[in-house]
Amino acid sequence: MNAEVRAIKTPAEQALHNAYEGARAALPGKGELAAMREEAFKRFDAKGLPHRRVEEWKYTDLRALMRDALPLAAPPDAAGKSKAKDAGKVFASVDCRRLVFVDGAFVAELSDLTAELGLTIGSMAVALAKGDALVAAHVGKVFETEDAAVALNTALMGDGAVIHVSAATVLARPIHLVFASGETPSSGFIRSLIVVEKGARAIIAESHESSASQVNCALELVIGDNAQVDYFKATQTRGLHVASLLLTVGAKAQFNTFALNSDASLVRNQSFVRFAGEGSTGGLRGVNLLRGKDHVDTTMQIEHAAGHCASREQFKSVLDDQSHNVFQGKIVVKPHAQKTDTKMMTRALLLSDEAEADNKPELEIFADDVVCGHGATAGALDPGLKFYLMSRGIDDKQAEALLIQAFIGETVEEIAHEGFREAIMTAALSWLEARG
């Protein structure tokens, strides 16, 4: 028999199926966009939630972890909007243009929509409904993938940000996308698009805060030739958070990303990055601070499709109690991507015998004139260094805090923007203080 056998749907998969069937007529976007939704949901419905037999999801079995699916979020009410005014505290010390979303819906009255030459800001829901040309040209096309979480996001995408930075524009301030949750636990499918044209410069920050919500968000980012983009993401959520970054980089461009995950119960951050033009450089870095039964999964696919490009990937994780950290990084060097220079490193610091770190770096190289390398380490605090500090009158917890700060500081110091560097380190120190 050649027919493919499909497992019986779990309650969560059945709820997602019903949610799509119930919402499809009201979802924004007609014509090609509606067809794209339909095709994406068919792909998801055929595969179901990703599970441990899917290699990329081996360590984050979403079918087992997601027992049920919460109802789709309703439009934000006054209580939710009031709560969102104080959201985004991680980056509050940085002077940013705030764009606020509550349960995935854009809230214009809480957002800074002051006009700026060369910058266009809008709501994804409105853009989809109007058939916006920029959205039609890029959504679902920046980095095509068969990933089930991305397919589900495409099928049910509701609102998000649409940001267009015109050629040669240098933004006056960073843009901070603030995603907050309302009082009622719900599920949200957020889709954002950012297009930074040739020679432009932009700094984008994104923060997610929620209690018990289920969030599936995706950001499609297009960086033009000779453009420069820095992207920061902070996730502090006690619910389920699955985020996908789909990124295409033009020629002679520069980009850097940094992800901070702290006080995050269940997070999967996945990045799909393609160097499409020659002579570009990129850095993907991050710090995970985990305790209790926190589970954070960082999975990346970096595709070097053009020559003379350089990339650096560096992630540090601190694990306490029964927390679990996953790092999966695959670098693919295409046949014509000669002179590629790429290095990947992940390090895990285990503060408990019950903590678990799974590291899986990979290289697929189809070019012969390249410099590529990867590494992974996991270990405990150095008892010699701890004893040295304690012999100088520093107590046990303070000595550990200093060593942990030094451990993550190597990665945080790579952040060029002083404001974001200090904000991220302050958040890390707050986590250390709460540890006691």
C-alpha cells in the first residue's frame, strides 16, 4: 500500500482545524492571499503539529506539549489596552518609537505614529484586507519553508506590523514592537513584514509578554543591498510562544540579531536566513536564562547562497533547576557561495544536575573555498574560580552571580548599541537577583 497513513488528530489539532474553518471567511485578504492561506492550512492539516519524529522538532515535541488549543483572541478590550501601557519594560530605557499590539491586534491609540520621512507604518490586517502591494509581493515569499508552524501562521495570520523603510533612509529612532496579552488566555497568530530598502538603516526591537496565552508569530524581514539592520527580541512569557524569523539579505548589507529569553515557560525561536547577495555580513546571537521547568528551543537554518559573505552565530544559555535548553543550528553553503566565512558556537552553563542542554550544530558545505566551523560546550561553574571569589570575602550566591554575569557578558558585549546592550544586561541582572 502506497497511501500515506495520517495519525488521528489530537484535541489541539482538531481545535485548530475547527478554528480555521470557523474563521476563514472573516480572515483578511482575498484572491491570491486567500488561496495562499488555504494551501498553507492544507499543508499543516496533512502534517499536524510537529513532533519528535520530525528531526527539526525532535527536542520540542509540540504535539505532546500542546495538549489543547486556546480559542482565537477577541479584539482587545479596555482592560487589555490599559495593561499594555506598561508592557515592553525590557527596552523601556531606550528611546524608541513604540508600536503596541494587544493579543496580536494593533492598537493605534497606544502607538507612536508620528510621521517620519522615508518611513511607512501600518497594520497587517488592514494591509491584507486592502491587498497592499508590498504585502502581496513579500508575504509568504521571503523564505519559503515547509515548516508546520510557519504554515499554520500563514493560514491563520491576523494582524501584525507592516514597516517600509525607503531607500537611503536612516531612521531617527529604533522601532519597538510591543506585544502584550489581555486578561483572557487566548491564541494569536501574528504576522509582520519589514522591508528595508537599499542603503537604508534601521533598528528594530520586539518584546513579548504574556501570562498563559498561545502565540504563533512570524516576522518576514527583507534587507536590501547596502542596508543595515539591527534586530533585538526579548521574550518573557509564561505561555506557549513559537516565533519564526524569515530573513533575506541583499548584497553588501549588514545585519545583527540578538534574542533574550528569560522567565519563559515554553519558547521555540526559529530563524530561516538567506544570504542572497554577495559581500554581506551577519551576526545572530542570544542569551537564555532558564529556571524551574522552562524550555527554550533556538533553531536556525542559515543559507549562504552568495559568495564573499560572513556570518557569526553565538548563543549562551544558563540553566537552573529542571530547565531544558535546545540549540539546533544548520549552516548550508551553496555551490556558488565561494569565500564564505562562517562560525557557530553555543555554550550552556548548567547550575543544576537536573538541567538539560541539547546542542546540535551542523554544517552542509557544497563549495570548496570556504572557512566554516562550529562548536558546542556544556558544563558547570568552575569550582576553582568560585573558590577564588569566596576566598576574597564574596559569599556563595554573589560569587555564582559574578561568574554567570561574566559568562553571558561575552555575548552581550557584542551588541553595538549602548542602550540595548545596557537594557539586556539589566534584564539579565534582574534574573540573577531573583535567583537569590
